[in-house]
Amino acid sequence: MKQSAEQSLSSRQHFRLTVLPLAALATVAVVLFLGALITPDDTGQLGGDFPSFFAAGSIVVDDGYEDLYDPAVQRAAQDGLISAEGGFLFFAYPPFVATGYSWLAPLGYRVAYLVQMALMAAAAVASVLLLRPMSTVVQRYPAAVIAAVVIFQPVLVSLIGGQNTALTMLLVAGAARAEFSGYPVLAGVSIGLLAYKPQFGVPLALIVAFSGRWRVVAGTLGTWIALYLSGVATSGWSWIGPWWDQATAFRDVNASANGDLFVSLPGFVEHLTGIGSGAGRLLGVAIGGAGLIAIIWLWRRPAVPVATRYAVAGLGLVLMAPQALFYEAGMGVVALLLVADIDRRVARMALAVWAAGWIYMVTAPALNTSVLVLALLAIMAVAATPGRSQQRTTSV
């Protein structure tokens, strides 16, 4: 009788923690696939930000890299993909990102969008599975965790919107797993690839360098050199200058159009207080710099485990960046899984963060991203608290 009751309980747990999550994932996948099939290309709804990526790939295929950052060329390439007449979504990524999308452009917009969405969903799943040896929660409930991650509002919105949050998650998770498993150079390669978003990749490289992890630094520098040379092959030796000019010019446009969507503290405070650009940016630099110093201090403490270091750094990248939009809060997922074993309260915090994403969607723009920012700060506080960050012993 007792064995029967245990089997029944096990069956209910399996159904609740494996069957239901997988069914939820399958349902979401079908809905997204059907939505992509029936939504017209030119409504401005299919893919959200994806027209900028697809157009960049199309420009490379049709005309090469010379005019990649010309606003008129980008506007023409996006004609028919967005509903705003005369408008366009500026592509400010390095040229090697456009190279990647040039492989998708020949597929046509709708198919390319579906492939992008499938690849980013796979990256989100891989982010979770990479952390399995570092997270008891993932070991015990892989299906439930994967479902919760994919359906977390910032992650789901990034998938629908054709964004690359899942790739950022994968690279940070990959760096953490590589260093945890004793492959510091491979961790550096993962960090180096994060240069596709310099606002994240450069600060993380600085954290690693100032903490004295030289083999990780070697992997990062090697990857940066490879990426730079790939840009040289397509755009000449001085490609960084023109790209950087366009990327920094885009900062003002982004702040004006999306200020209420920022989750980074510098961008969030600047928007919240309505401070002018000069004073606001100075305050943002001060906040970001202070956060970076605090993270470096934590990394330099030898007793702090790998998981905690990358949890704090990954979340810090989002909170301390000059600008990070709400879907980048998906990085909170990686942080939560890395610190889940530190404190039982993290489980409740995970539910709070998951709910905060959906609360933001319902309450915006009344609360902007306030709830989500506060939830992310709570995770960071638990992860970085002296004593708690050392409760686990991990091998490097």
C-alpha cells in the first residue's frame, strides 16, 4: 500500500513537473509557428525588431558592407517589412553580426524569421542544460525549468521579436560552465563572442582581467582578434571607427524612443528622473562604474564560487549597462539558476521575478520596468551577500 502511494505520488510529480511543462512548451511552439505563418509581413508585427537584422543580411548579400550603416540604405532594405511609413529600425551591431544574418537572408523574410526564432529557442534551452552540473534545480526538474525559462516574458518576447537575448544567455552560461569544468580558455572564447554586444562583452572582459584570470583573458583576446580580422576581411582595417560612430549615434535615438523600456540602472534612472542628456549620462557612468567596481571586488575574493561570480556578473551586465531593454532581463534566468542552491528563498524569488515580467507587460507604461528592476536587484543582493555567496563549494 505504501509503495502504491509512493508510485502515485511519483506519477503525479512526473505529470506536473515533466508532462505539463513539455505540453506547455509544445503549445507555445505551435502558437508561435502558426502566428508567424498567418501574420502579414508588412504589418510591422511579424518579428518586431527582426526587420533590422534581416535587412542587414540582405544588404550584405546584395551590396556588400560598404553602405551597411547608411540610414538610407537600411531604410530601403526594410521597405515593406515594417508599417511605419518612411521609418526604419537601425542596425547598430558589428559587421560580423550582419555576416551571420546574410546566411538567413536568401531564405526569405518569413522563413528566416522562423529559423531565427528556432535558433534562439534552442539557445535558451541550451543555456539551461549547460548549467545542469552547477544547479540542483536543473538536475531535478529539467523540463519544468526549461519551460519556465522559455515562457519567462522577457525571453518569450525576445523570441517573438526576433531579438538575441537567448544568445547572450547562452554565452554567459557557456563561460560559467567552461570555467566551472576547468576550461578557462574556452570560457574566454565564450566571453569574447559576447563582443557582438560590446555593452556586455567589454565590461565582462574587464571584470575577468581585473580579477586576474589570465587564461580566461587569453581566450577572450584571441576571440576578439579573430572577430576584428573577420571585420577587416569584409570592411577594411578601420571598420571599428565607422561602426562605433553609428552605434553611439544610435544611443540617442534609442534613449528617446525606448527610455521607458530600460532595465539597466543608468538608463532607468535617467528616464525616471527626466535628467538632461549631459547630467543624466554622467550619473549613469557613475552608477555603472560603481557597480563594475563592486563586481570586480566580489570576483577577486578567492572563496566565492564560480557560479556566484557569473550570476552576479551576468546580472550586473544588464543592470549596469548604459542601456539595456527589458527583454535583456532574460539574463536574470541564468543568475537565478546559478544561485538557486544558495538560499531556499531563491525559489520564491524566482517566482517573483517570473511574475514581474508579466506584471510589467500588464502595467506598462504606468510602472515602466520598475517591478522587474527591483526583482533583479533582489536576486543580485542575495547572490552577492557575504557568507551566502560562499555556502556552496564548487570546483574550478
